[in-house]
Amino acid sequence: MILVPTRICNTNKCSYCWVFKNDFEDLFFSEKNIENIENKIEIIAEKTNDYNIRFFWWEPFLKFWIIKKIIEKLDKKKYNFIINTNLSLIKDEYLKFLKENDIKLIISCNWDLYSHSTTRNLESDKILLLYENIKKVIDFWIYYQINIVTTPKIVDRLYKNFYFIYNNLWGKIFNLLPVNYNWWDLKWLKEFENQLDKLKSDINNKKLYIKFINKDVNNNVWLFNSEIVIDSNWKVYPSMVILESFFNEEKTKIQISDFYKEIKDIKDDFLFYENENQKIYEKYINKILNKRFEDIIENDKESSRIFSNFLNQI
């Protein structure tokens, strides 16, 4: 499940980002609000059999103190903790806490200097700081994976960019996302396929030892993971899609619960929540996505199909 400690982003420059960035209210910010959060999380974990707690969107380390308190309240033998981050705010004290509590990191790093600058619109000194911070993570022996995107503008650099991260940042575990809601014309789709073919050859011939975490993700909705999301206003939803600006007006229709409620009421909300409910939510979400992006969706889906074929062949 995903917990969203804040909708605020400290960079807010990524060219491909549609996320609605604005904290709703001071939900997580008081001791009172998180007083019984462990019991509320337990209800969802038991119902969905999901004991992975992922702090996500947009920069969780902006609210590190609240992440720390939530983790301290939960049973570390029962839950796995993961933080998605751009790593720009990392400190040694944070890294020590991560190490002591066996917390994993998913680090956003869009390749080499040129590619990262092109997709995230950051100055070179900030990108170089990211590379240095990744090396700090390694020095602390913290488990990490690299979350990367490719867009039509940089897809021709994909193959050599993997080697850049592999050789310079010791990246071995990846989550690769071909960015959607972009115009992937036929030329760039073909280039994407060619780049993946070269990568596939090196992986299968044991020249490159990397793993793609995408294989382990439940993604029945195009692009978006199907997992419970507790948003920064404490509303509870069935999919990551609710974080996107274009879905802002639709999300009330798929709200499952609200963490402002009493524990007994949250239990009631999840009493009849089953896989069949999830399928209904997914059907509705896909209907909205198809309508919203009907002009570009086929080529976007083709980029996803190309990548899926690649994953099935390595």
C-alpha cells in the first residue's frame, strides 16, 4: 500500500509529470492524527494481504519526521518499508535511520546528465549531487532500486544510459517506465524497440546483470499500479491514478474509506472489499483513461506493449 505524506514536490520541474501537487490539509502533521494509524493500516494489510508500506509522492523526505513516527509505530517484523525519493534532501541521520530499520529506497534517476536534465529540467549541479547521494546510499549498505523514465526525446540513449547507471552508480535493480501521455510516433517506437533489443541481447548473454522490478508489479490499469493508496488528506483509494491531476474530479467515485473515521467504521468500509471490487474499480479507471487520452492512447499503449515483450524475453 502507498502512504502519501505530502503532495508537495521540492523540484516540481519534471516535463512528464501530471501529478496534482498541493497538500490538502495538515493531515499527517499532528500527534493526534497518527495516534491510531497502526491499527488502521493493519485493517487494510489484513484485508489485502499487503504488508509493504511505500511512502510516495512527491518528496516524502519533506515530511521525514512523520515517516519516522509512523514506522516506529508499526511492527518491523511484519511490514516492509519503502520510500520513493529524488534523494535531494537526504542526510546522514536519515540514512542511519533507514539502515537501522531496514528501509528500502526507490530512487528517481533519469540516466546521465543530459537525459536527466532533459526530462527533469534540473541544473547540472543538482544532478551531480544526486549521483553523489546515491553513492552515499551505497556506503550505508541500504537496499535501493533505480526508478527511471524514458521519453521520445531521449529514447535513443536508452542502451548506453543503462550502462552509465550500471558502471557509475552500481545500479542493478530497475523500474523502467516508458512515459505515457506523450506522442510516441512510429519512429520513436521503433527506436525504443531497437534499444531494448540491444539491452536484451546483453542481459541474455550475461554481459549485463540487472533486474527489472516491473515484473513484480500488479498493473491491470494501464500505467498505474493497483494498490491501496492513503492520500495526504487521508482518503483511501484503490489505485495510484488518483494522484494525477487529470483524475482529480473522478477520484471521489472510487474512494473506499477515510482515515479520519473511527477504526470500527474503517473496518466496515473494508468488510466486503474483495478482488472483485478491485476489478470494478479498474474497469471504471480504464474507461476514464481511454476517454481522456483517446487521441494518443494507442501509440502510448504500443510503447507499453514493446516493453512488456522485452520483459517476457529476458
